[in-house]
Amino acid sequence: MQTQEMAVAVPLDGVELHGDLNIPQDARGIILFAHGSGSSRKSPRNRAVAMELPQAHFATLLLDLLSIDEERIDMRTAQLRFDIPLLATRLEAATAWLAHEHSTRHLTLGYFGASTGAAGALVAAARLPDRVHAVVSRGGRPDLAGAALPSVRAPTLLIVGGNDTDVIRLNQIAMNAMTCVKQMEIVPGAGHLFEEPGALDEVSSLAAAWFERHLAPGFKRAGQDKIGW
């Protein structure tokens, strides 16, 4: 499939956020990736998922939510990766940037969040109900979105490894607080990082199916719960 790939820089309050934008021919939506817990746009796990989404005609933006200087600070302190309001603000800025770019402004938007990035994605989705149309979390900490969870309107899929028992519990707590269309999928035998053979393939398939369903025009949002094992 023919794709347009480019490095981009999103300006924000004196800092620049660097990202990799991939737009396939006939793209029908765009997925903004939210990394967390010390990860970046170079995360091999998120890049593995991002490589599969263009096959379903979704553009992707893998974006560093911290500047280069902030990443150096976070490597020493591990604090900024847990600053959920900061991560959400950066996602809001990137969402606005995509809405003004000629090549992406016509595309329906979804978020894919991992670890603490999932919490940032849900907070940003709650703040931008008319812009964000679907959210997928992989091994995320949606519970850290706290008071924002009941305000999320975007249909949200929570993907958790079957062996990641503590995170399963935290995702269930978050899911119980949400009132939007929501679903949990548990990948049997997978750990927190989904490093087991076939685990990331399953994540990619689940994410693609969710975005195909909920980024389609005219989708009517209604509450539903489902847990898949």
C-alpha cells in the first residue's frame, strides 16, 4: 500500500514535540499514539501496532509527548511520565495541530494510549468530545485519569494481558467509572509488555477492528459493557 511518511514537529509553548506521521492512500481516519512510562515514539511495541493500522486505511502519528530536554529530566526523576495533566495537554495540542494540517484535517481522529499515556488520552478525550471519536488502551493505566473518566464520550477499548493481574484490576476500576461505550479485551497468556509470540498481533487486530467500527461516520454512541477473555 502506498503511504506518505514524514517527520513532523508540533510547536507548543516554546517547546517542540517530534513525531512520525504516516498517511496511507485513501486514509479514512488518523490514530494519535500516546506513549507513557518513559517510552517514546520509538517504542517497538507501539511501532509494531502503528505498522499494521495503515493496512486498515488509518493514518498514524507517533508523537513524543515530552521535549528532548524534558525527556532528559524524566530519565533522572521519572516524574513527568506520571504527569497526566501535562500528557493530556500535549495530546490536545497535537489534536489541534492535526485539525489544521492540510493532509490530516479531514480525517476522523482516534487515540491509542499505552501505560500512563492511556490516562492522558482519556483526559484529553474527555476535554475534546467533538474531536476524539475512539480510544484504545494497551496495557494502560486508565485509572489514573481519575475524575475525567465519567466525562469520556469516545468509545473506549481496554486491552490487557491475561497475566497482568494488577493492571486487569485497575482497568476494571476505570471501566466501572466510565459511562461511554466501553469494552475490555484480555489477551490470554500475555504480560504487561505483550512480548509473547502473537500478543502484539492480537493487539493490532483488536485495535484496528475497534477503530473501524467507531471512527465510521454516523456512529451512535450508547452505553454498553463487555469483557472478553
